[in-house]
Amino acid sequence: MTDEIREKLDNIPTINFYCGTAEDPEVIKIEDITADELRAWMKHMEEGIQLYSDNSWTKVEDGLPEEFEDVLCYYEYYRYGDYNCMYRTYGVGYMSIYDGQVYWDGDVKGHKSRVIAWKRFNRYPGEISNKEIGEDLDDQDN
């Protein structure tokens, strides 16, 4: 571990990393971690913080995602039974356009369902979108 990292960690009383399961945790002391392992862990944590702290919701009126792109949707639908009213919730959905009309699918279902806003997921390297899968299937047909 470099002196620079060690100096930054001196102000923190104790750091332990827990791996394994809750029933059988493995405690790793900070002194046993190399600088490269610590950098990799910090990068992973920063990516996680960005994933959950990004508040970039887009109203449907302001724009649409790429066709067949999985997005987090804030939507409403008519809920019957004891409710009998519009009910708002979240779900993963994707949008498609047919004959100039926008359609939503995925979790976005229900009577009078309407997406209010959507938010992109951060994609990890090598992840394939629904659109790319569809293009691959089209290529196989030829």
C-alpha cells in the first residue's frame, strides 16, 4: 500500500471488509489489501453511488428513450377492486413505435396505463440491449 493511501486512511479508526455470507463472514483487514485492490474497490463503489444517485428522470413529453431500450418507468394504470382509481408505480419497460404510435411494454401494463417519466439504467461493458438482441435475431433470419 502506498504512503499516500496509508496517510488518507490514518484518519479512519478501523476499516474491515466483509466477504462471504452473513452466516460465515470473512473479515479482511485494511492492512491486508493491496493498493490496486483498494483502487478497484473504490472505483466499484463510485460506480454504485452514481447508479443510485443519478436523478435524471425524463418526462415523456420531453423525450423518449431509444426504441426497445430497457428503462425504469414511472407509470400509472387504473387499479380496480377496493381502489378504483389511477395507481402510480415503477417498473422496467421499453418503448416501441408502430404506425407512428408509441407503445410501452415490459412491466408497463394495465388498463389505461401511461408512462409519466423514464430513466436510463447505467450499462456495464458487454451488456446487450433488447434492441441489439432484436438486430441479432434479424441477422440470423437472413
